[in-house]
Amino acid sequence: MSLRFRAAACLGLVVALAACGGEGDSPAVKPPEPPPKFDYPLDDVLRLNHLQTKSTHNSYHIETEGNTVGEWRYTHAPLDVQLGAQGVRHVELDLRYDHDLESFEVYHLPVLDEQTTCRKLTDCLRVLKNWSDAHRAHHPIVVQFEIKDAVPADEAGAESYFAALHEEIRSVWPDDRILVPDEVQADAPTLREAVLSKGWPTLGEVRGHVLFTLDDSGDARKAYTKNHTSLAGRILFADASPTDPWAAIAIINNPVGEAAAIAEALAANMLVRTRADGNAGDVIETGSTIEREAAIASGAQFVSTDFPAKVPEAEYWVEIPDGTPSRCNPVTAPSECSAEAIEDPTFVDP
């Protein structure tokens, strides 16, 4: 275990002592700037689960020269181009901790499929943050993490691993711009009950924010949810089924075979990510749109694709119908909703 992992729990104390300076007067702590205001007339009505937006799968990915694996036949633009020109609001990053560098890196597979638009996690997060800073009227950006490491089996090791991840997130994104599970749960007994009874924050409460999620159903999720009980004190929401006490988001990747599961999760007020194309090579070869149409019609809030824009080798890409770039969710949104009330290009990209 790295020294950083063992020391991560002390980070808050170190930062607090550093803020006090040395001898003489202590520097003043600058309070967070008030969020900018935009004229969104339904911002106190529409909630986070009322939208549908475009997502990308392995959002950092660059196809390796000479690749012959069909599932890896795609290359993404840099993250800020995805957010801007391509209208993406949900991204997926694979995480691996480098013990020599003592930092998280973002890539798919060592050597075989390792090319990426942003190698360091903090660099990826900074690209997203810089775009957000320049376009604060956007609805929340969602960052889905898939942990490729074997998280330490012992509790102390796992907690140090997660503390290091939290530290890197907070080194780029300030707490007042991150929507966390405790904020959604508030005084409810469980996160599940809060989402069911009170629901998600309104868009007006979370514009310019980011939300982080954990894509894992194994040991990492068990440790992160404190043995499948709670996300108290965590930054990431975690994949769940509607009956789990931490239920808030669900990752259900097959919109055709798992349509009933998507509907059940939406009925529980959960945020759902599904995929419009499960295999890039198959899409390029066949041009099939069956999964894409099922994903969009399902009401899943985040429709993930390897093709967020047209590419020369495929007559296939994903757009959210009538989106600006997102739209009102076809299953969950109230009747008064409009795409411009979800996100208005006049405010986001004047």
C-alpha cells in the first residue's frame, strides 16, 4: 500500500494546518462565489431525473493503430469537444491506480488498448471543470467511474484507496459544485427512501454541478457502500437495484433484453444509464439501430454510445431527438417540460 493511501485520511488535517500559514496573520479563507443566475422558468419544477441526455462509453478512448478487435473500433474527441460540439453530458472513465506515480490514470487495457485523450484522472476532470466554468448554465454533468483495480480486501486498505480517489476529485472540483449522496438523502432514513419520497434536486439547485457514479457490482461496490448499507460520507453514487438502501442510480446496459429492469428503476425515481450500441464493430458492419431506438425510447436518462457524432466509417451515430442537446425524458418528465427548459443554448453557449 502506498504512503499516500496510508496518509489520505489525514489530508483534511494537513490542509487545515496549511491554511493557517506560519507566523503572523492567517490568510483569509475565500468563500465560494455565488452561482450565476439564469432565466430558466421551470428550474424550480424540473428535476434531475426529468431529462434525457447523450453519454459516451469509455469517453477517453482512442483506437490503437492496427487494432483488430471490433469492440475497440472507435475514437472519441477530447472531453470538452464532447461536451460542447457533441452535446454529451455523461461520460465514463476507467480508473487504474499507479503506485509509482501515486495517482489515478484513465485507460482501458495496458499495452493492447491503452490510448487515451487524458491519461491522468485529474487532467480528465480538469478538462470537464474548465468547460463547466465557461458554461455554467448547463444541467449537471455525470462522470461514471469503472474501477479496473482490485480494491484492497481489508477495510483500512479500501478506505485509503477511496480516500485517495476522493482527494483527486476534490483537487479539481470544489465541494459546492459536487452533488453527493448525503445531499440527496438529507434527513431520510436511506438514500432509496429519499429518492422515492422527496426525489432528486431541481435543476435550478444543481446547474453547473457534477455528479459522480460508481459502475461496479462486486467487491469495490461492497466496500464503497459499507457492506451494502450506505453511501454516507461518500462522493460517488453507486450502481443499485431499486430495493437496495443506497438505490439512486442504475447501470442497465441492455435496453432490449433489460427493458423491464429499466422501467422498474425509473418507477423508483432512479437515474438510469443504458447503452445505444454494445459493440462498435457490429454497428460499423451492420448499421443496426435496434439498440439505439430501444435505449432512447426506454426513458433511461443517459444513453451511452461509442458514436456521439458522425464518423466516416459508419452511417450511424446517436442524437437525442429534439434535444438542445438534452431533452425532456419521454417517460418521467412532466407535461410542461421543454428541451430549452432542460438546457437552453442561448444561456449555455451564447
